[in-house]
Amino acid sequence: VNFASDNTTGAAPEIAAALARANQDAHAMPYGNDPLTKRLTAKFSRLFEREVAVFPIATGTAANVLGLSLSVPPYGGIFCLESSHIYEDECGAAEMYTGGARPLPLPGRDGKLLAPELAKALSLYKPGNVHRVQPAAVSITQIGELGHIYSPGEIARLAKLAKRHGLVVHMDGARFANAVAALGCRPADITWRAGVDILTFGGTKNGCFGTEAVIVFDKAKAASFAYRRKRAGHLFSKMRFLSAQLDAYIDKGLWLALAGHANAMMRRLANGLARLPDVELNHMPRGNLVFLNMPAAMVRALEKAGYAFYHWGNARWHTARLVTAFSTDPGHVDGFVATARAASSGRKPKQPMAFLPRP
Ligand SMILES: Cc1ncc(COP(=O)(O)O)c(C=O)c1O
């Protein structure tokens, strides 16, 4: 049983069926000139309540950095959280795809990059100083890498400040569906209506085999994307198979139903674990991701019982990351909680546990 990540899953049956249907056509024109890809623009424009440009991309990393490369010059700076995927987990892709721009890691509050932190950073990175990278973008992740969710107001305040300083606003939405499902908002409310310019719309972690979409809200700004994507080796000749996944994913609210299940499973898991005095959650999650501290003996008991998850620590306690998914079985959640409860000491640890940095 696996709580390591939402990309340890397979794909939702509806997505598998859509791929099989796409495969029934013996031939279709390549490089996105097929009917499935062509209709994505209209479908995503309906979903976001405005005309958007849509580009299927197979990995989240490529989607993030190709999106950023649209507006960030080689001498630009990209404000982001120090825990952000673009800074910590993309192996310098942002630098490479922008021709040299630099992510500028900032401390967050509750796992989020909010307007006050950005304001402070902007006061240090004044444009026009030839010795420094020039502020060009701010990138936030929804839901955040530590599991927190930005409210529409938080995004709007950050974006307003960003716009005042001429920054483009990018959102890494690898788990965008989980945020929309948790907030119960319209996709537009936490994107362009709040000031987001470019979105990585995630699919892989929530039921697709492997596809994301870059959404550019101002179509005029997307003009160079096609060339950047081809040059980066991300223009799939059989693009219809990426598009078929996205098409089925946003059809009839499937993406939100899948994310709603993942979120509900996380609520169930977190509610069960929060009752144990020797387990400490980093927040009460509304999405599908949480970090927690637990005694090393509890980790051992869970692993022995067959539960897989990421954790790191010392002889006394470990910090762990738990992620639920569209396919998480409630019985597995209950089993995890019951195993943790059986291994619990039933009291608070004498010395406090602290969240340990990921190795
Ligand atoms: C916050 C976030 N952004 C983006 C990604 C996309 O990564 P990949 O390039 O592996 O698809 C991930 C995957 O782990 C993620 O957690």
C-alpha cells in the first residue's frame, strides 16, 4: 500500500478508455493537427471562462519551465518559495529553458509565498541594478509542496503586487485539481481572475497516464510557445494521445471528482492520525498532501505492515510525507491509521519533535 506520492498510481479507467478510443483511428495527423488536440482549445476555454491557449506537455517540469520561458529573459529573476518544485526539484531546468534566468528562493509562511514576503524581496531586488538579475516573474504552487492551499484572495494580493512591479505570475498546478476541489471555487477564481498569467494544469498525479497542459491566459503572449516546445523536444508527433487524456480528464467534471476523492481520503487519514498524541501534522490538510512527525518505532511498524511512504529522521523520530490519490482505498487509509494507533505510545513525546529538512 503506497502513500509515497500521487504519481505512484495508475490511470483512471475513464482515461484508459479514452486512450483506447483514440487508438481506434488507424491514422490521425501528427504534431497536434488532429481533431482531439484541436478541440482542446474550445474545451479549456469553456472551463476557464475565457479564450485561452492550451499546450499539452508530458512532464510537469517541462510545462513549468516552458511556461516561464515565455516571459522571463535570460537575465531575469523568478521569485519562488525555497521549497518550490522549480527551485528544488527541477535540476536547473528553469535556468536552462530560460537561457539563464535564476529562481530566487524565498521563505514562506504556512508553506505559501504571500504578498508581504514578496514585497520584502522586491525591496532587495530593485530593477535597474546592472549587477543583479532583473525581477521578471513570481511562481507559486497550488497546492503547495507542503500541502497548503492558497485562497483566491491570497493569490490576488500577491498577483496585484507582482503586476505593480511588472512581474509575470506563474502557477505550478501539478495538483491544481485538488485545490479547486477543496476550495469549491471556479478554476478562473484562482487563476486569471486573481491575476495568474500562466498555469501548469496537472493531470498525471490525478488520473492521467502522463500529461499536463500549459495554459496561457493571454493568447497573444503564447505566440512563441510552439517554437519553444519544439526546440525543447516536447512537440509529440502523436500528440493525440496526450490530448485524449486531457479531453477525458476535464470532461463532465472527472478531474474534480478524482481530486475530491483524493482530498477526502487525506481528510480521513489526517483526522485519524491527528488523534494520536505522538503524531504531529504540519497542518490540517484540505488537499491530498501532509507532512508529519512520528516516532521512529511507529515508522518501523508501518513499514513492517507493508505501508510505503517517504520519511527521514533520527533514532527518535521521523518526518514523513503522506500523499493520497484518486485511487486511494479507504480501507488502506483505515489500516494505516489502525497500525499507527497500535504503535502509538499514547502520550506526547517528552522532548518535542521538529520538522526535519528533507535530505
Ligand atoms: C509541485 C510539483 N510540481 C511539478 C511536478 C512535476 O514533476 P514531473 O516533471 O516529475 O512531472 C511535481 C511532481 O512531483 C510536483 O510535485
